[in-house]
Amino acid sequence: MHKSTVRSIALTAGAIAALTACADPISGVAQDDPPSPEQVAELFDTWNETLATGDPEAVADLYAPDAVLLPTVSNEVRTDHAGIIDYFTGFLPSKPSAVIEQSVVNVLDADSAIDTGVYRFTMNKPEGQEVVDARYTFVYEKRDGKWLIVNHHSSEMPES
């Protein structure tokens, strides 16, 4: 094969790869660039700031309608908007605030990412402040241009 032919094929393959990286392989519609790990980490900051409002509905609005919440201080799995509101109605009066101790962000594609790690909650209870170290996983999905939590698991550290 002649060198110019090989080069031409390589350029064509590169152009195809560049186009397919920016388009949905089924529809061919261009997609947004994937978020940076820092942008995904900021989604936690939004969640934590929304906890501080004390508004269970505002917190629940950060979750997709079909989200699953496995909360830290409840044995009940929450699988719908009403259940998530119910959980935060009971949780928010303690004025929880979380600080991430360790985070691992995995960007899966332009519309999905996972943030998993360890956070420390400080809660204000009648008997005083309580600090809880917990493991967490937030699975985010971009729906209609908005990042939503589709799965959230939080469990107290076993050796706390």
C-alpha cells in the first residue's frame, strides 16, 4: 500500500473517532462534553447547602423522581419523591452539615457520574452536637439539562 493511502485512511479514521466522541452513537446527535471531576464534586456542595435551608422539598428536588435513597439514619429504603421528602423532614431538624473527608469521582460519560467516599456529618441535637462519620455514594445523571441524584447510599462507618 502506498504511504499516502495509509495516511488518508488514518486521517479518515481519526475524523470518524472525533465525530463519534461528540455524538450519541445511536441518534448521531451531538452531546455535551463530560463534566470535570471538580464539577461533579460541586454537586455535593449544592446538596450540602440545600440541607442548610432546612427545606425537605428543596433537598428532595435534587433527586430524580425515580431515585433510590439508602439513608444513614433510617432503615427504610426511599424509592420515590414522597419517601425522600419524608426522610429529610425527620433528618433536617438536626441541622446536619457534612464535610467530605475523602472523595473519588468517576465521570462515566457526558450525562452520568459517581462520587463516592467518606463524609463527616455534624448534627445539632437537644443533648448536644453529634458527629457521624459515614461512607457515601452519589450517582448523578443529567436529565433535561439538570444534574439529579439517581442513587444515594450513606452508611455509618462500621468502626466509628
